[in-house]
Amino acid sequence: MKKNHVEVWDNCLSVIKDNIHYQSFKTWFEPISPLKLDNNVLTIQVPSQFFYEWLEEHYISLLKKTITKELGSDGRLEYSIIMDSSTTNKEPYSIKVPTSNRKDTKNPAVAMPIDLNKGKSRDIPNPFIIPGLKKIKVQSQLVDSYSFERFIEGDCNRLARSAGYAVAENPGRTSFNPLYLYSNVGLGKTHLAHAIGLQVKNNFPNLTVLYVSTEQFMAQYIESVRNNNQNDFVHFYQMIDVLIVDDIQFLAGKEKTQDVFFHVFNYLHQKSKQIIISSDKAPVEMKGMEPRLLSRFKWGLAADLQIPDLETRIAILQKRIYSDGIDVPYEVIEYLAYSVTTNVRELEGALISIMAQSSLNKKAINLDLAHQMIDKFVKSTSKEISIDYIQKAVCDYFNLPVDIINSKTRKREIVQARQLAMYFSKKHTKSSLATIGMHCGNKDHATVLHACRTVNNLVETDKQFRVYVEELDKKIKL
Ligand code: ADP
Ligand code: MG
């Protein structure tokens, strides 16, 4: 009897589970979902490029063994990576074949599981639709974990989120059509777009929802030109009730694809179908787009997503940890949220790295481990001045161990170092007095205020002290 992809993967998992640490299993294997089993090739979906690389680096031999056990020696494994292509110039979906020596010669853009129309195989010339066959089942390509429920609301995303929610309640019938979401990378566009799609499907099971990356759209269009069936391509898209097109900026300079998208857009819009577009820029800042297309992007609502503030970053981490079912001390969460201020993806990346470190080295997740990780991590990403960074600079300068600032000591030199850390935190970060106090020895805001006054006074009156402050200031801003 032939097994299907779910059974095969389940069997693999049960072996894997017995062979690795529980935490590692939770971190690296539970988030994987099996997609399909075709010709002895099992395709699994992994949440990110990082994830995929991690699996390849650490679990390849285990995976190989289990796949061979399940599928025989010619069994193969392919990955489908959910990822945002705007962060990298690499092929958007890379597929590796770790369990076979055969070279994968397929073009990854073609090999990727588009599966809009289940049978994208060589003997069906039309990969999208057979005209007239309205009952075609469209796979929405939505990722279940990108739900509204898991999308944390903050000032940074309130407008976009609530507009998205309104759209999901009433697709095509609000004035948010198209809904145009824009932000820098890693701030939740893709997540929110999926959330809208999922919610629509929930509310209106009969509507056809499709999430497509702009690159997929382009690749399909090119394929349709090659096969001389552009009409089918267009017809397919005209069937969609809620069309989500991610990272539209990739259409820049692609005149032909813009043209075809323009027609699809008009058709759907006229029929009051919902269109959701994401981009890394506001419509006015987009380059290489036809004006008539750009003007349509402005018809509905353009809503941006910003970097979440500290509280929201903490909430995002907590949610993530909660849904992963892991134990991470609050101080670690807070420390991560403090240190990684660039975007949510990097924030999650830092968390994943810590979980991975902890599970691999069988070390507890604690502040120490977090410090080590962040040292490596943040240096390569951003140089935002944080309270921790300042503390470290001050302590290095006076040759003190950094955690002494948080001790109860009232020794003069330590009190002074603590006061300097507070002073510079006030000067260089946006943190409130209360927050600064909390992070410098658990003091209250009045203590911080007092520290700032003391330092200012000393700068006025003590020449040596002034030199300290000036030198330190330079060091911190470096
Ligand atoms: P973008 O498409 O803007 O580059 P993504 O939607 O891919 O960003 O988000 C990057 C990661 O951050 C995803 O794992 C996503 O789930 C997470 N994320 C972003 N914003 C939020 C949020 N408000 N709440 C929870 N998770 C978020
Ligand atoms: Mg994205």
C-alpha cells in the first residue's frame, strides 16, 4: 500500500523524536509541515531560509537516514521555504536534495511548488486552468501560522491591522480596495497579508483566496508566454475573489508583467473583488512602475507598518514563545527586545538562535546565553545604542565587570559608574527614566533624575570628571 506524505513524514518524525533532544525537536521539527510526496520525493515546508540552513547543517544525516528508511535508497527530500525574497538576492525558493546524489538540474523557480492547479506536470500543457472548468480548486498558498491571532497589535501597525481586519470582514466592499501595505523588510507585511487571507477563508469559505508572491506571478506569466497560453493565465487570475500579491516592488521595470497585472487588477476591481498588495515602498516612492498602475494603487488605502516599540516587541516574543511552548525567562525576553531593534524578523531570529544554542548545548536559556548570542548577532545587524551597550561601554572604560551596575553596592566608584550609565542612557536612548532605572540596578525614576543632575554638576565643577564624560561620550557614539 502506498503511503502519503503525511504518513511518511509522521514516521520520520517518530524516529527523529527518539534521536534528538526534546527541545530541539520542538524548535526544529514541529514547525515543519509535509507538503507532498511525488515520485518518491517528499517535500516539506520550513518557515525560513535560516531554518532550512540549520536543518541542513545539523540534522542532515538524521534526515537522510529516516528518509532512506521510509522511502528506500532513491528517496529524496525537498524543502519549500516560506520566505520573504526581499531580504536576499538569492533564488526565492531554494531546493536542496540532501538525500540523493542526483543533481537537481531543475530550475528552482519552476521546481517550486506553485500548485495553483494541482497538476502542474509536464503532460498538462496548461498549468493554470482549463477554461470553462470553473470548479477548479485553487490552493490559497496561505500559511496557517500567519494568523491575526498571532499578529500582535501595536501603534506601529494599528492602521494596517485594522484595515486588514475590516477587509477580511467585508472583502471588496470597503473603501480599502486595493489595500496597499508597505514597510521595510521584516515588519509583518507578509504575515498580515496572510492573516487577511486566512480570515476571509474563515468568514467566507466559498470565496477563492489566493496569495501569490510577485515573483511567482511573474514566473507564471513568463511560463504562459512560453507556452502561448497567456489567456488562461489571465482567466485564472480573474477567477480569484481575494487576490494577495506580495512584494509588488519586484514588478519594477517589468513592463509586460505590469501590463498583464494591470488588466487583472482592473477586472477584479470592477467586479468588486478584493486586492491586497504589499510593497517595500509607499506608492509615491515606487520607481519603474507605470503611472496608470501606480495611480490604481492609490485608489484604496495605503497603510504602513513601522518598527514596533519595546512593549510590542516584548509582546511579539512572548506570543511566539507561548505558541512554541517553550520556557524563556522574562529577563531574556526583555533583553532581546531591548537589543534587537531593527525588525521583527531579526528579533525572531535572535530568539530562534538562542533556543537553538540552548537545545544543542543543553544549556538553560538564561541571560548569559542571551548576552553571548546578542554580542554576535547585533553587531552584525544594527548599532542602535541601547542601555546595555552603554553599561558595557562605561564598565569597560572603568575596568569594572558589567553586572556590577546591577548590584546593590554603594561603593563610590560603582555608584559613579551607575550614574554615568543612567546619564548616557538618558542622553542616547529614548527610554524613559523609569525604564533606565529598572535596567541600572533596579532603581526608580527619581534616582535616575538625580544621577543626571549629579553628572551635570560634576561636569561643571570637576575637570577630570569632565574628561571622563567627554571620552566616554565619544566611545559610546563610535
Ligand atoms: P515583511 O513581509 O514585512 O518582510 P514578515 O511578515 O515576513 O515581514 O514578518 C517577519 C516575521 O516577523 C514573521 O515571522 C512574522 O510572523 C513576524 N511578525 C512581524 N510583525 C509581527 C507582529 N505584529 N506580531 C507577530 N509577529 C510579527
Ligand atoms: Mg514579506
